[in-house]
Amino acid sequence: MFVPFIAVEGPIGVGKTTLTAAIAETFSYHQLREISGENPFLDQFYQDKEKWSFQTEMFFLCNRYEQLKKINNEYISQGLPVVADYHVFKNMLFAQRTLESNDFVKYKDIYHILTKDLPMPNVVISLSASIPTLLNRIDERGRSYEADMDPDYLLQLSKDYGTYLPEFEATYPDVQVIHINGDVVDYVRNKNDMDAILSKVYEAIQKGLKLNEVT
């Protein structure tokens, strides 16, 4: 049975939650939001990444694991569609960039144990944007723990996403990936741009349903 599970992904400030909320409202899907602000280590992490990276990444991993396990039990396994403003694969992108090599080895082992039975999205929306656009949106939303965001960190993170997504598509060819350039398409402020994306999402859902009927 094809149950739409859409994950919206991209670097910090790209507009994941805005798009996720629009999809949830348009298609009456359950909306899953990550709760970055509840991470007690995040303020310290942005001040001293080397010291606080392991605690920060482990909190995110365990929190997302619990969220996705609950969502799978209460929604996806019951045939109820879900749209999330993250996918758990992002943990590896952040962790490999912030953790020391010894810590990353330990983290990777824990990651694979926790995520092996978690639900896989059947549609991924990959959002990207230039660093000035990301920094502007980060500034506009005014989160205190993002106030001193390092542009170099943001640039490297964007590059990591750009490197990983083709690998993800090659590894999971059955997952539909929709690429959206946030510098070209202003879905945050332009209703027509948002409607165009929602049309692409609808097409992806219909394609998934038809493929499921065939198989």
C-alpha cells in the first residue's frame, strides 16, 4: 500500500517548515515538525562546536528517532499520510561535519541501529538556496541561537547536501526526489511559485499511487 510520506529537506533557513505547512494544509496530511529549539545544547553548540557537537547530535538523533517511530505507529502504518520538515538522513550530514573522527565512528554505529526500522519517505523535496538568501531568511525568523550563524558553516552544509542528494537518489531509486532552487522559486513570498510546487507534489503522489496499483 502506498501511503504518502513526504520529507522536505535542505540547509538551515531554506524554508522547509513553510513548505511543509503548506503541503499539510493543502492535502490534509499530518505535519511532523522537528523541534530544534528544544535541544538544550544548541546555544552552546553555535558558540563552541567542538565542545558541544556530540551532545547536540545525539539529542537530535534520539529525538528524531522517537518522533519517527511514533509517527510510523500512529499514522503511516495506519494508512495516514505524513509530511515532515526533515528526514533522519540529515543527521549523518551534520554529524560527519561537526564530530571528531572517533566520536563519528561511535555515532554512526548508533545511527544505523536506531534508523534501520524507521519509515523511509517515498517523496523527498530537496530545497536549496544561495548563502545570502539563507542568511536573510535566518535573520528574518530571528531565532536567538542562530543569531551568530557562521556563513562558512552554512556554505559547507549546503555543499554537503549537494553532494549527498545524488548519492541518496542512486541508493533509493524508488524514492521520488523533487529539486527546488529557492533563489529561482520564491515559494515563501510568491503564491504562484508555491502553487507550482504543490502541483509537483500532487503529481508525485499520483505517480506513487499508480505505481503501487501496477505492482
